Amino acid sequence: AALADEDGRPLVPSAHPYRWWGMFEPTESKVPLRDRDQPVVLSGSALDQLANTCSLQWFLGREVKADAPATTAQGFGNVVHVLADEVASGRTPADLAVLMERLESVWNALAFDAPWKSAQEKDNARVALERFLKWHILDRTARTPVVSEQDFDVTLEAGDYEVRIRGQMDRVEADGEGRAYVVDFKTGKQAPSAAEVARHPQLAVYQLAVREGAVDEAFDGVRPEPGGAELVHLRQGAARRDGGETLPKVQAQEPLEGEWVGDLLATAAGKVLDERFAPTTGQHCTHCAFRASCSARPEGRHVVE
């Protein structure tokens, strides 16, 4: 307070305790985050964050809109997803030279920290597209592509709540029994464990959407049974006995059994309606943009008690 002014003349106003956030009383909004009379709108990724990762991270990123701008890694993923969609829909031939030409036409729009990083990531994109083409062409013995970039919007009962799930499936295929099989392409550097894939919320939401009629039109108006779902990791190769990595790493989720997905939906909806956004620590903290605002982290705790 003494530093804030000298003889009535402002010196360092920010030093005054009335400017310290730690001295403020907690505030509470008078407007609820969600209308309890309406279904709670969620996506598959939101369900994962709310139920399994960190609800505070979801709130600050999705609701407060405080997340960092899109990164070059996200731009990498967007470009690869678009090219995979073009191949699946037949708009672009399944030819690496053609795909690289398409890639070149948009690559300079991605902002990289240095030219060497741009060149490195372009090489990674080429390898990812090679893996995709081999998977697309050679690994199609059991399933047939039906539709790509399929939007869905379904409302589900989850315990005491109604949950509206919206999103987009990268690719839907028909297996030999006529069931709908959902493919989700991943371009990140990390992959979940086998146990995590078995109860992967995003894949489970896709299967629920199929069950609720999200792909009926693509199957000539007939509602198919969900046949499972899988993550196809285009940045990661599947190890072979000879040490090669020609195909992408694939992690499959079996058709849903039990009520665990409904329990996840109910848990997530309850947190949103009750506005319970407590931080949860874990590996996800390493790359979280909100560590300086998180009470579970040393750098985010109050300095005034």
C-alpha cells in the first residue's frame, strides 16, 4: 500500500492490496451455465474431459473460451483429415503423388516456428499419408467404406438427465455382417492403452450414435447394428516382425456391452448442471494451458491466505 502512492501521488497503483485477486471474495454467477429443462449438449471429446480427464480444463477451454489458439499440430491433423475424406469420397484418387500435390497447395498456410520444423512436419505428413493409403487400399478385405465426415446429433437418456451428443465421424464402414463400423483417424503422437480403448468415450459415443440412427441414411434407410469402432494412428506405425512400419497403428473397440457409457454420460451431465468443475491431476497436466490458474498446481494456488 505504501508503494502504491507517495504523498498522495500515484506511484505503483498495482501494488495496492485492493488490486490483489487473492484478497477478493469468491463470486458466483446468477445465471446458470445450462438450462436444467434442456438436454445437456456434449461432444465425445467433452465427455472424455468431463468424466475421465479434468472438468476444470473442459470448463476453462470450452465454456470460458480461454484455450490457446490452434497449433500447427492441429493444422497438420486438419489437412490430413481432409485428404483422407477426399480419398474416401472418391473426389481425390488414392495416389500419394496427388495427395502430396494437394498438401503442397495448402502447406504454407500453416505457421511453423522455423523452416526446418515445416520441412520436418511435411515429411511426417507424407509418411502419415503413405500409411493411410496402405491402410485404405490393402486393409479393406473385411469392410467397405460407406460414408466419411458423417455429422450426427442424437439425444440420449442418461440416468436422470437428457444428453444431446453432437459430433462428426471420420469414416463409417460396413463389415461383412452389414454392421456399421466407425473409424476415427488420429494424428497425435500419443496413443491410449488397450484398457483405455476398451472404454474410450469418443468411440463409445460414435457407437451410441449409430445405435440411435445417425447413419441410417448412408445404409439405405436401414438402421445397422454397431459393429465396433477403432482408432487409426496415422503418425504411428504398426510394428511388424521384420521391424517395418508400413501400416498405421490400429486400436479397436468391440461393440458396446453394459451400462458404462450411460454412467459416463450421467456423470458428465451432472457435473455441468451442478457446475462442479474441480481440477483433476494427471498426465494431461503436462500440456494444459491453464496450469497458472489451477488450484491443483503449485503455480496456480492462492498466494494470499
